[in-house]
Amino acid sequence: MIVLLLYRTIPDTLLPWAVKFATRMLARSLNMPEPLMHSTGDFVLAQVLAFEHSVGKSLRPFRLARIIRAVWRGLR
């Protein structure tokens, strides 16, 4: 809710500038050029999505909790 209120109060010209500034500062802190940072970010996003679709489906919280409970009961 606070984010929505903040978004409405920030002028339209300030938000793109802040995003670009944050991107530049992140690229500087990682000591890499901005285009490389963008492409690296795209690569990391693709890897995370691939992981979520392959392994992440089997690691659902409820299913995992059920498996852990079953193992715990078997140990007693």
C-alpha cells in the first residue's frame, strides 16, 4: 500500500531517472559496463525461470512439508 502511495506521488520524470541511476550505480559497483550487466541479468533471469520450471515444481512447500512429516514419522 505504501509503495502505491509513493508511486502516485513521484513525478513521471523522476522514476525513469531513478531506475537509470540505480542501474548505473549497480554496474559501477560490479565493475562492469551497463550493456553487459543487462545481458547478464537476462541470462540470470532465464536460468532462474528454467530452474523454477524443472526443479522448483517438485519443491512446493506443502508437498515438501508432507514428505518431511512422513520421514519424521518413520524415524520415530
